[in-house]
Amino acid sequence: MSRKTILLQIHKDLAAGEVKLPTLPEISLRIKKAASDPDVDIGKLGKIAETDPAFCGYLLQISNSPIYRGAANIENVGLAVGRLGLQNTRNIAMTYAVRALFSFNNKMIAKWLEKVWQNSTYTAAVASVIAEHIELPFDPDEAVLAGLLQDIGCLPLIDKATNYPQLVEDSEAMFWLFDRYAASVGSAILRNWGLQSKFIEVTKNRDNWLYNDQDEVNLTDLILIAKFHTYLGQKVKNSPPRINRMPAFIKLHLEADLSAEDSLQFVADAKQKIAETRRALGG
């Protein structure tokens, strides 16, 4: 079967809604639901977290990471939830869900899952650094989650490609699939999960370098600048323009931070923290 025939068939499947959207793990659903309850407290949320040992380990790992590191190392889930707070614990439950989606045993697609995951963790780590650096009121924890979510639409496409082994070996065709469909598929996933519109907006505008919402600066602007740095040195089909030509760069008022290499100097200076954050996320 030719590449054109395969891509046409995948297009028809997607148009007909024949794509398997991933679901949230039970622990992520329970944490998300509990955190939205105005009567829930830290103790109750901690007890819910303790029902899933794997999530407990991840929660402790993140709470002791450079993103949240306090004066002392935390080894107790209740204390971890206390340090993080309700909303951050909810966001970490979502990052845990995204990480779990990359745990496939299919060797055929392992390289694509690894590539997307490595890009996602780098984008998330850089987004956290940018959120902490600029004066605009961005939450670094939300920036991490948004960075992990922006490529989530690639996963059902990778899964779909397993039906066509020759497609998995065709990098040009796979990147075409991502560029053409990952944004719409990713948006559908996040709507199905019931996530906030700001995260859906991020995913809907995956690699949309000229994105320019005329309203106030938003999370999508931040993630696009972070993704720009992720792609530095990579050969990608939909490569970004020069950073100072991106509307997001102007809206975030980053002119003073531009390096001689046309990237952000403070991102280059945070190389160690970015690496530590990626390791905490599992990247």
C-alpha cells in the first residue's frame, strides 16, 4: 500500500471519528474530581492519593523536584500534598496521566513515543523556567502541565500508525500526520477529559507559530516560546520562524532577553534546572 493511500485512509478514519482517544487513569480522575470539590481538604486529598502506590511515588518525586523543592526533603504523601496544595496536586495527577500514556510495550512505536515524550518534557521544563522568569502572572505548575499536553494529540496518531508498519518507518509521513492532525486530536482528548479551556487552547494551537490572540497574553503564548526552544537544533517539517517574529515573543515582552543566537539567554542559563525538571517528570 502506498504512502498516499495509507494517509488517505487515516484521514477518512479521523473524519469518521474512528480514533481511539486515551482515557484518564482512575487515580487522576479521582484527584481531579476531589480537587474541584469546594469542601475537600488536604487530608482527604492525601488519603485518595495514597490508594495508588505508583502515583504516590510520582507525587513525592515531583514535590521534591526543582519545581517545588522546599527546605527539607518530603517522604510523606500527606506532607507532599500540603506543600503542593489542592490545585497543584490536581495538575500533577494530570501530568501523571500523560506520563502513563507513554508506557507502551510495542517496540514498533517506541521510538516515536520516546521522541514525542522527550520533546514534551523539554517544552514543559522550559515553560516552567519562562513562567518563573517573567513578571507576568503565570503559574509554573500550569506551564509544566501545558507543556506536557501540547503534543498529546500525537499519541492516537502513533497508535493508528501501528496498523501500517511501513508508515512507522516513514519519518516524513509521520511528521505530516502530526502537523496535520495532532492539534485537533489533542483538543478532542482534553475536551473529553474535561480540562480547562486554556489547556485546550494550547493544544489546539500546537506549533502555530503565528498564533496571535488579540486579547491579553495567555498560556498558549508561553508554550509556543517554550516549544521554539525545544526545536532548536532539530530538523522539523513545520519549523518556527525567528523568535522575534513570533507574536508570542512580542506579547511576553522578551526583547531584553534575546541572545545573540536569537533565543532567550535566561533559558540557556537555566540548562541545569531544565535537566533536573525533565528527570523529575520522567524525561
